[in-house]
Amino acid sequence: MSLIDLEGVSKVYRVGEQKIRALDGINLRIEEGEFVAIIGSSGSGKSTLMHLLGCLDTPTTGRMNICGNELSSASGDQLALVRNREIGFVFQAFNLLPKLDVVSNIELPLIYSGIPADKRRARAKQTAIDVGLGDRLSNRPTQLSGGQCQRVAIARALVNNPRILFGDEPTGNLDSATGQMILGMFDSLHAAGKTIVLVTHDSAIAARSKRVIEIKDGRITREYNP
């Protein structure tokens, strides 16, 4: 079975009396070790698709299997369990806690996993070192550059050793040079065997992947290898 397997997936939101069909009959398979980009303009449905793939939501209709877990009608607790064990997220806005230092931000997923304090602290420190933040362990986000904050976010996403790493416009708040550096980290993680899914509106960023999935009006309109 594929690492990610969606069959006939639709997502409908109700806004007052109106129904909004954000996704319409999505069929998608992503294999372990792939580097995939999902591209589309604002309102295309790509963010809704990422929410499903990242176990943040369930489809209205259709079948969804993530990392061997049938999640088509999963509860919030079931989604949270798979999300914590199998998935790491890197967001455009970093989403770091400003009062916590680098190591404390990185170790947050380990707290939810029930890892003992000494072990999670050691693992968080090592992951910070692995992404080039060994000299910034006690700094808070306000003392870091944008690129360093995104490195913290990547370390936090990796600290549980997830099978899938999602990037949601991960360079959107960075200058071009820093953005290229962060994309280089994704390239290296993919080369090491990590499954990467990037969600973006930028075709140049999508071209870094090995497979591009274009989405428009809630449907996959094209797939190609850049």
C-alpha cells in the first residue's frame, strides 16, 4: 500500500445555507521516499488537501489511508495519534512559542509523545545541532533570524522522526537567499530518504520536487515530473 492513498476524496464545508466544495473527487497516491509538490493558486483547494494529508481533518466522502491507517471517518484523537507519530509540519509563519528557547520549542512534539524529560531534552539538542543551530540552543525566537527560526521549525518537525515531512509555503516569510538555503535542507532530507510534500503557489519552488501535482477548483488537473 502507498504511504498516502486517497480515493474519491471530496471535502464540503457549510457556510450558512451555502455548501462550498473545496475538494472534488481527489485520487492521489504518494509512495515512501517521494518528493512531491502540490501547487495551486489561492482558493484552489491545496490547503484543504494538505489538511487532509496531514491528518488535520477528514474527508466528507471518499477513502483516506495515511501510513497504513484508515482515517476516512477517524475521530480527532485517532487523527492526533497518527499526526504525532507519522507527520512533521513546517509552516510559513514558523509557529514557534516566543517565550521558549530553541531546545524547548524543538522538544514540544516529544512531550505529547510521552518521552521522559531527560531523553527528550537530549534528542531536541541533537536535532538542533543537526540543523546547524548548535550555537543557538538557549536563544529565543526573537533573538534569531528568519532562516534560523525556520531551522528551529524544521528541527521540531523532525524530532519525532516522522515518515512524512510537510512544508506549507515554508519559504514564504524569507528572503530569496535564505529561502534557497531552507529548500536545500529539504533536498538533503529527501536525499536521506525522507518523504517530502511541499504545498506552494510558486512554480520555481515546485520545480525542486520530483513530482508536481497541480490543483484547481478542488480537482487535480495535471501531474508531471519537473
